[in-house]
Amino acid sequence: MQSVKKEIVMGGIRPTGYLHLGNYFGALRNFVRMQEEYTCFFMLADLHSLTTHPDTKELKTNIHRVLAEHLASGLDPDKCALYCQSHVYETSELYLYLNMMSMVGELQKTPTFKDKVRQHPDNVNAGLLTYPVLQAADILLHRAKLVPVGKDQEQHLEMARNIANRFAHHYGEVFPEPVAFNYGSELVKVPSLDGGGKMSKSENQNATLYLSDSDDQIRKKVMKAKTDSGPTEPNTPKPDYIENIFLLMKLVSTPDTVQKFEEDYNACTIRYGDLKKQLAEDMVNFIAPIREKAEAIQQDTDYLKKVMIQGAEKARISAQATLQVVRQAIGLNYY
């Protein structure tokens, strides 16, 4: 019986900063499930990081830590291609061709470019401008159809579709149109502990729970989470910052625990100190095994090297097959 060809998924995370709870529930947990059901390419986007972090002194350590955290979260290098972007040299060639399909005016209007210009006014480099083109190259290189991205990356995906369509218009159909893909009901935006926005790799670090945080750091951060004096009338709607604490609890605590505090809140008998203590312990129990596993993997540099080589080999087989078709389509076949 002929096997059914699996859809191709391509996802990536920049290896700058420390991975946090939002990365786990927003990406890594889904990646672990996807590797069982699809042909998956998961990338550490080190070339992307150079656009805003040209100083590479810590890059190797960051790559090793983020790779170890991927593995500790359940990604299996035998079930997916887990690789560094810079190890797949074909990316740069496709990036060059796709730049010819990209309009400067369009790139200048992307919100992420405008944000980065505001954040790094002294480093407005061409790589920053063409960041979405490199992102398109990462996806189209594997002819991926499914891309696990959040809402903030939708515009980049739209640009990848535009570039793929322009390529088709000039040279013929080579790339499928990539679409955003997640297990919808399980796409979680993890709120920061201060109630302002979501957890971040680089900003509001005291309000973000990192996968590398110690037990004490987790407890201290959770105990500082914003609360108030509590509801004065039964079944009062929760303010955002209290809703956030309950959302975090739903991620790591048992349903019974969540229900107990929900009932206490609705009955106006809730003690926020008890709520935060419970959340802190449940959070420690959740993060500690990932942290400890990641620390052990990070020490095993031979294993990390093996994983990176294995991932790059898988990714390059896919990339070389695509580039062959691309060169043929463009007409770069002179002999």
C-alpha cells in the first residue's frame, strides 16, 4: 500500500534571549505534537538574530541552550529536522533570488521593520529591511505548506505568499502558498506576571517565567504578581491581571485546584497569597524537570553537535532538491 505523503511544516525560533513559558505553550508544545503527524523542519534562526545582535560573543552559548531546551521539551531529532539556519547554506542562495521578487516599498511598510528602526536607530541595516524575505526563504526552501506562527507574524507570512506568487508569475509554479497553522484551541498567549502584555525573551524579565529559572526565582516572580484587595460582591468579573493569574494556573495546575480558587473568588473568600503560593509550587513542578533536563543536555556538547549535524543534513537534502527546481525554473541551467 502506498504511504500518504505528509504535509510539510516549517517553524523557527530566534536564539536570542532565554526561552520562556510563552515559547513553550505558544510553540514548543505544538512542535512536539506536529513532529508525530507531519514532516517537520524546526530551525534556530541564528542568521535572523544577526540583524539586531551583530555582536556574536554569546551566540554559541545561546544556540546550545535553546537547542537543549527544545530537546528537553520533547523534540526528537529522529522525528524532525532540528537545525541551525546558518548550517543550511542553500538558504542564502534562495534568499538572493527572492530578493529580486521583493519590493522595497512593501518591505519598508512592515510593522516589524518600523519597530526595529525605532528600537535600533543606529543599526538600520539592509538585513533588517529584508528580514521578511529571509523568513520567506526559510519557509519556501522546504516547500512548506504549514507554518506555526502567532498573529504578530501573519504579515510576514502574507509577504511569503506574495513572493511565492510573484515567483510563479515569472518562472512557473514551484512553491505552495504557505498558511498559518496551529492547533487552534491550543494556541495560548501566555500573559506576563505584571498584567501588561505577554511574556518576553528580552523585556519585563521580572514578569516573565523562563525555562531556565531556578525554583527560587520562579517563587519570587509569582509572589510579586499583581493582585488587589479581592472582590466585594459574589461572581464579580475578574480584572485582567487576576484573569492572567488564573490563566497561568490553568496551564500548570490540576483542574481541581483551579476550580477551588474559582469558587473562592466567586464567593469573595479568596486569599491571593494562597493562590500565588499554590501557583508558584505548581510552576516550579512544571519548569524544574525541563530546566534540569536542558542543563544536562547543554553539558553534553558531543550530543548537541550530533543533533545539529543530523538536523542540517536532513534540512539540506530538502533544500538542495528545492534549489534544483528553482534554478531550472529561473533558467540558470546553461549546460
